[in-house]
Amino acid sequence: MIKIIKDSCVNQEVDAIVNAANEYLMSGSGVCGEIYKRAGYKELNEACSQLKTPLNDGDAVITDSFNISNCKYIIHAVGPDFNRSDRLDDLYNAYYNSLKVLKDNNLHSVAFPLISSGIFGGNNPHPAKTSLDQCIKAYNTFIKENKDYNIEVLVCAYSDKEYREILDINN
């Protein structure tokens, strides 16, 4: 099941939330900054420093959620920065590889932000819609390849603007 909601992925009661991460897994702004704030900067920075970086666009890795009580894990997915790249396959892979990490850890529910739609949105005229399209494409591939593995996916549009864009509602 895939469901689109207007809220932050950080607020969802799921097995894992997804961090729209940068290649070095460093704290940033937006959803990344909020995840670091809630998880605990010290704990999450220490865990991320143990992982091999830089990650490539499309990669996904997992850490504990530390002080975030509504989920068990954080999946860090690196989407392309559309200021430098327009590779939709990297955005697709960020979603698909997150779903693989979910399954590899025997988890069944995940909350995604709209990856590469904030500061990584760049010159993309419809970053939220582009992100949602790639998420749905990755989800459909994943469930086709893993018919016997049940997952719940929440796609979270944080702002009114993102939510209107993904629902094709004119301002």
C-alpha cells in the first residue's frame, strides 16, 4: 500500500523514516535538519561517521533512530541535486534502494519525504511531482519483484505548495 499525506515524515509511526540525505550524511536543513534535531545530533553524527562516505546519488543506508520514538530506524537516501544533475534514475534508485534496505532489515513500514524536492530541487519546475512519480515507479517495481513481502509506504508532502503540486491542484 502507498499513501500520500500532508505532514512531515518525521512525525509518522512507522518502522523507518527516510532522510533526504547528502552524500556525506551530514546534518542539513529541511527534513534532514529536523531528523538530526530529533534523533540527537551527537548520536546520529556518530553513527553516520561510521558509514563509508561519500555515498553516490541513489544510495541508501540505515542507522538507528536514537531519540525518535515513533520509528525504529532512519534510512538515509541520497537523491540527485537538480542544481547539478537531472538524472531521474538516481532519484528512482534513492526510493528503490530505500525499499530494499527496508526489506533487508525485515521492516514493513516507511515514511518518505519528497526526495530532491527541497534545496536539491534546483531548476526542476515540478520537483515534488517529479519526486512522487519516481517514488511510485520504484514502489511498483519493488512490489512486483517482492510479491510476498508486505510494505506500507507513506509519501509525505510537508508544505502546502508540495501537496498542491503532487495533487495537480492549481494555486
